[in-house]
Amino acid sequence: MIDGGAVGIPARYLVDRAVPGPLDTVFPLATFGYGTVRLAEEGADSYVVANLVIGGVAHQAPAYSGVCLEQWVRS
């Protein structure tokens, strides 16, 4: 996992620097927190709300599914 982080974090940063320019988009490709703050600074309020809602669901759904699966296996 450490090796993946050592490669993935810089790669994600480099992709974020390279891709948004040509795409000319305000939607972030970077990490959740950085992207949300960047959107707020640019005044893209609807994108901030969408980022928070979609991000929240995307992070909670696997956790909820895991708890349900564990309860099903134990029963």
C-alpha cells in the first residue's frame, strides 16, 4: 500500500496539472478537499454542492454495503 501511495499521489498531482488546462473545466480531477476548495474559490457554488453530495454518497455507499455484507455473513 505504501508503494501504491508513493506512485499514485504524485501521478494524480501531475495528471491534475496536465489535464484541466486542455479540458477547460472547473470540475476537479484532484483530491476531494483540494478540488472542493478550488471550486469554492472560483465561485462555482453549484459544483461545490454537487461535489459534496456525490463525494459523500460515493464514500458512504461502500461502507454501508460492507456493513450489510458483514451482517448477512454473520447471520
